[in-house]
Amino acid sequence: MQKIELSNDQMTALGAPQLVYVREVSARDVFGINPPDGVQLAPDAILYAVHAANGARLAVLDDRASAFQAARNHDFEPVSVH
């Protein structure tokens, strides 16, 4: 299978503005090495980010099902990426 890479503009054109993607991210990727006060997550904890088709991060949730449901609740069509 050939890997196809699309630019942010191409992704936006495919499903804009309703298409969003959900992908795994580590807590370190979201918060860096100094999480905000009150956030108690291991740096390698897995979270799920919801991104607009142009790559902008819209939300971060602690489980995949919640990420998909949150997207649907806001009238987006979520897809999964790796």
C-alpha cells in the first residue's frame, strides 16, 4: 500500500469544515515538561487530540471514545489517524 501525504490545505479541502481527525498524543506533547498546576499525568500518558483538517488542535481528551463523541457533539465528522 502506498502512503499518501496531503498538505493541511488539501486535508481542509477534502472535508472542510466538518472533517476532524483524532490521534494519540502523549501528555508530554500536550503539556511539555511542566504541566499546569492541578494536572497530574505521567509524561508518557496517552491522550487523544482532536484536530481540524488544517492541523489545528481543537481539544484533548483522556480516551478515544470521548474524543470521537466530543467531535460528533460539535457537528464534526471524526476520523482516526496514526
